[in-house]
Amino acid sequence: MTTDSGLRFWLRYVEAEGGLAEPVIDGSLVLLPPALAAEFDLPGELTVTSDPDAAREDGLTFLATGHPAPTRAADLVLAQGDAGIVGLTPPASVPPNADVLLAAARDQFPVDHGRIDPAGSPAATVRPMLRVGVLISYSLSAEDHFQERAECWLDVRSRLPLPDAWVSRLVRLPPAEKPRMDLPGGLEEALTEAHQIIETTARARRGTLAGQSRTAFRQEQQRARDYYDDQIASVENRLRGADEERAAILTARLTATREERARRLTEIAEKYQAHHEIRPYRLHVVQVPAIRFPVDVLRGSRRYPLVLDYLTPIGAFAALRCPSCDKPEPLVASKTKLGCESCLAKPAEPVTSPPPVNRVAAKPAGAAPSAPAKATPPVESATKPAEAAPPPQPAAKRQKVLPPKVKAQAVPKAGEKLAREFWTATTRSGPALSSLLMPDSPAATLFRLYGTDGPGMLLGTKTAVTRCTTVACS
């Protein structure tokens, strides 16, 4: 049996197109239909091998990777393409019941502030998957070219790529005889997402491959710069001692050499400009057997319906996106909807600056408030009379904000100072009591009735009889 992948591919293609291939000693006996023999420019009957020694000694036809026949077969396959609907055979094991599905759902999809409960009976269905196969051609320079095959498996409904472990299981399942011949909804969006994934992967791969040829690019670029710099330096040296007629010729040569240098450096940069080309050749809608399980996400008395698909060949549920913002993040049950942390996060409150405060000079306690400053009237225009200025508003007193520790120390000191001033005013005829009394307080009422002796009655230093006798005598 041949070990060369190119020869194996060509033999499979021949058999698919109506030819015959039979293994023999050191090779394979191939019978080609007339049309296929003309397509490959080969005889109708031949023995092929991928072993160069066997081809040289036994006179067999050497055919391996790089031969025109496999290359031509690959071009025909790519031109024809491989598109269609593929159904997979469900496993022969007994499907899980509702209790097993519920436990698996709670384990795979933990909902913050919520709980998954069943909302219906499980039912058999199929989950559509998208399989996209492409051939990526990388051009790293004028001489370096690479081709790689890439595939992308995507869940059509969630538009999320399948894990590699899932893909390895699905490709080994036998196809169903009669798949459902209907296209699922959201196929265009899933195909666009698959193209973006392949393009991102190809760009990253191209960057890795281009790094291998970056050394050759720098070396060739430096050789070109050294060569033209020497030519320019030589012409400039001869130009210094040349006569007028010779100087004109050397100046023209100097200009042409500089232009040739710039053109050559640009040519080298374009030569090593890496790019890639994606050529799709396969597009399959793969119908994976599944069990549809309707559930509700509970938070208190609130219920949020949700539909889960259990993939029986995989033994897990298909991936989910947030039903509110369509992001592939864990679910969170709030009081208003079912979402994720991104869409349920509260928006940050805008920071507003405090209004400007008019600063006024501090005044002693009890002083009469000064009249507000008069606004300067605007100059009247000759064409339009000036509007009346609004009445000035009294300036608000600016309160000094103190730290909590300073406030705790300032309150007792202020109280002690006020008590000393009040005692001095009532016993030693100190400063006026009016500045120390709150309006409409009992002490202020005594002050209006009995003067400076009134507040002393609160302390027991004065009596109302003495004041009344004095008033009666007067």
C-alpha cells in the first residue's frame, strides 16, 4: 500500500470518476476511462508507484505528490466543489431521560441568581452545524509559496466554533441515508462568522511564516543599499574635480543612480510582501442528532423560557449565547430579564461638578449683613435699548468642610468658648448678650423683658424682683 498522500488522493479520484485501481507488488494497477486518460495525458492501463527505486528498476510509472496528475485532479475537485446537506446516524445507545438532562443542564449552564427547571418533555431533533473547508495559498516572496488546508466547524444557531474534541467525534460518525433536505435559519450569518474565523487564522499563520523570510529580505535589501551607495559615492567623488561639461554628465548619472536605487528598494519590498488567498472547496450543513429540552430559568416567581439542545453523539449541550445581548457569556437572571454580566451591569453615573460657590468675607457674630454690591448697568446701545438686569441674588455663605477628626475636636472647644463668654456677659457686664443668644429662645425673651439681668436668672445670679422694683420706681 502506498504511503504517499498525493498518490492516494489520485487513486481515490480515479475510482470516483469510474476508473479502477488494484494494488500489486510495489505499486497499483490502474485502468483509466478514455476521457480520464486524455485529461491526465496517461495511457489507459498503467502501473503506478510512489517508490522511485521501484519505478527505476521495474519500469513502473512514478506518480507522487508534485506530479501533474495529482495536481490536475486537485484542481478539478476544487473547481467542482463539495457542497450539500449531510445527516449523521444517531448513536444506538438509549437517550438520556429528563432527570439526566436536567442535571447535565444545571452542570453545564450555571445561572447566577437563578435555577434551571424543566418546562416540557424532551423531543428528538437535529442540530445544524456548518462545516467549511478552504485551501489557503500563502505567498511570502517571489520564490516562497505554501498551501495549507483548513476547516472550520461552527454551530449555526449560536455561531460559535466547535471544540476540536467534538469535531474529531463528528467526523467519525457514519452518514445517514436520508438527511432532511431543508436549510436552517441563520445560515448566512453563520457562514459570515466562519469566514471571519478563517481569515483571522490565516492572517496569524501568514505572520508566522513571513517571519521566516524576514532575514532574507533584510539581507537582500542591505546588499542593494550598499551597492547603490557605493555607486553614488563614486559619482559624487568624480563630480568634485570635473569641468563644466563633465559635471553635467556626472550630475545626470547621479540623478539616474538615485532613482534606480529607490526603484530597486521598492522592488525588493514588493518581492517580500506577504499575502494569502482563501479558496473554499467544501460547504456542508451537518445535521447532528440532538434532544430538544425546553427549560425555564427561575428567579423567585419569575420565569425565563430557554430551549437547550443535547447533542447525543457528543454527550453535551450545544453552546448558548446571551438572549439579551447575544454575547457568549455565562447567564445571569435579574429581576427584569435573563442576560449576562455585560448587559445587566448598571451604566456608570456621569460625574457632575459642584455648582460654583460665591465666596464672601467672614463677619463677626451678630454683625449686621452688609448690602449686596450693586451691579454696574450695561452700556445702552444706540440701536437697541439695554434690557433690565435681573435683581442681584444674595451671596450664599461658603461652609468650610472639615475632616471628621477636626470636627470632633472643634465642637467641644466652641462650646467651652461660648459658655465662658455667656458667663462673663451675665456676671461682669461683658460683651453684648444679643450676639450670643438664638432668636426666639427663652434666654432671648428674658433679655428683651429684663435686659442684661434676664439671662442671669437662668444661672441664678439675678432675681426678677429686683428688676421689677427698679422698673416700678423709675
